[in-house]
Amino acid sequence: MEPTQVHIQAHAKVNLSLFVEQPLENGMHPIESKMARIALFDTLEVTRLEDHELSHYAILWHDDAPKQSEIDWALNDDLAVKAHRLLEKAADRVLPIQLKLEKRIPVGGGLGGGSADAAAMLLAVSTLFDLNTDLTEIAIELGSDVPFMLDGGTCIVRGIGETIEPIAFEPIHLVLLLPTYGCHTAQVYQAFDELTGTHTTGLNALLTPACIVEPRLARDIEVVTAIVGQEIQLSGSGSTMFAICDTTEHASELARKIEEQTKLVAIATQTCQEALERT
């Protein structure tokens, strides 16, 4: 008997490394990135409705979300909603559901929250309706991070997200640093395109372009580096930064110190193996 409701934890990711190539003719930038799933997650409750009912969606912040912002985008623009509708198109039938999406992953922070939600929606609806559909093909259409979100763990992701190479899981402790501002992905890539010559900075080729788009990011990285005495990395196109720590206690201590001395939200977390956890 098919389930009538699925609960899924859709985990965020960090880019432990990110190399970016010049854009293709379609404007997409091929990448090579070492991505890892982390313990911070959104929660989706997806309920199957009767065939004659209309789907409806609710998107809100969970009470314990570390950084909340206005949910000001149209439902039709939400990646989880797009994932549902593309799956209906692929299945050539209506797949009525009720979605309750409780967000914890910050919006526009380079942590892949929208992509994680989209991947979770694909899996949930496929499970509820017992579909035999190629989810990876739909995931690629939704965005370059979505296929990884289906596979999860720790992977090397290449191309425009279509090539995923699982690698051995690495238990890594992290402190996530969440500023009040975001970095607009399209603007960061535009700044990347406008730079000339070799401009890869550290482990993330988008660090310099992101600092050009958002000068406060450069200042925050400088301040936090001085506080913790170690390298601060950028996830994706920003604005979330992170520091790698030795232990859970080390991560908690750094998070406390950073919050005391800056206006950043700091979260101690760690990598995890599973992309999507169902209950």
C-alpha cells in the first residue's frame, strides 16, 4: 500500500572547493566542486490528496531557524513547487499534494536550500505516487545543485551538475557564518565573467567576485579571520562563510566567540552522509 504522507529532511550543503570555468554558449558556467551535505536542514511534509483535489503549498520558517528573512517570492518561483509541476509534466498526470515546507536553511546564502527542497519534493512525490520517473533528468532542469541533492553525501560535482562522483564520507566539523546580507548569484557570476586572467582565490573561484558584488563580505572575512586565526571559506556564491574545526567542542567555542565579537549568526554543525532522510 502506498503511503499517504512523507516527511523529509532536506539538508544544506557547503562547497569545500569550487572551480568555475568560462560560460558556455547558453550562459551556464561549468564547475568542478567538492560538495558535502551538512546537518542543517529544511523539513518537508508532503501529503497525497485525492485525484480530484487541487494541490496547495505552505512555506514558512521553522521556529528554530537561525536566520529568518521575508518569504517574498511567488509560489510559482519556489523550486520545490517547480519540482512538483515538472514531475506532473513528466508523469503526464496530475499529482495532487499538500506541502508544508518549514525552512531553516537561509535564503540566498550559497547553502543550496532551494535545491535541497526541490530534490526532496521530487523524491516525496515519486514515493507517494509510486512513479517510475527519471528524477535526475528533472533535477538537472531545475538547477545545477539539485542532482547532487538527490545523491547526497560527499561528492565531486562537475559540468553543470550532471556529473556526480561519490567519494568517501569525511566527518568534518564546521562553523557556519550567516551575515545579514545575501549575495545575488547572477551578479556574482557576472562579476566573475568581467574579471580577466586567472582569478581563482583560495578554494572558491567565486570568492573575489562575491566580494566585489558585496564589499561587506570582504570586511567580514577579514574580521573573522583575525578573531579565529584560521582560513574562512565561502560556500557557493555566498554569502554564507564557514570555518573548518577540529571537534564539536571547537566548533561550538568558535561560534560563541564569533557571535560575541561580531553581528554574524554563527552555527556549529557538521557534515552528514545522507542527502534526504525520510520518516
